[in-house]
Amino acid sequence: MWPFDRMKVRFKLALLAGVPVLGAMMLSALIARDAQERAQTVAALGSIEDLASLTESTTALVYELQQERARLAYNAGIGRPGDERATAEQRRTTL
């Protein structure tokens, strides 16, 4: 004797239709919550243009610092640590 043997057909049909519907509703709630979290993350980052502008200026700064470091390392390697061009670049890139 199974527990489903005593149930009415209406109840069995409600279970067959209701369980997948409840699962779909739970899945859609999870997807909606994930979409809201992503929207909040995007809003926190700001616009793509601002991010691109920040990336461009950061890249330029890193390039200048690498050039300065390379020139200072070269000058130190050949024994000329007091180069005026390197000193001018240091002044220009110091924040």
C-alpha cells in the first residue's frame, strides 16, 4: 500500500502540476536576485566612459614611470646617476 493509493486524482494532478511550477518560481526568483545584484555592481562602477578614461590615464602614468625607471637604471649602470633629464622626469611624475 503506497501513500498515493488513497489520494484522490485531483490531488495527484495538483501535485504533478504544482511541484514543477513551484520549482520554476524558485528558479526565477534566484535569477531575478542575481540580475539585481549585477545591476547594483554596474551602478557602483559608473559609466564605461569613466572607466576607459581612468584606464587611459593610469596607462600613461605607468608608461612614464617605466621610462623614468629605465633611464635611471641605465644611468646608474654606466655610472652617471645625476642626469638632468632623469631629474626633470622625476619632478614631472612625482605626485
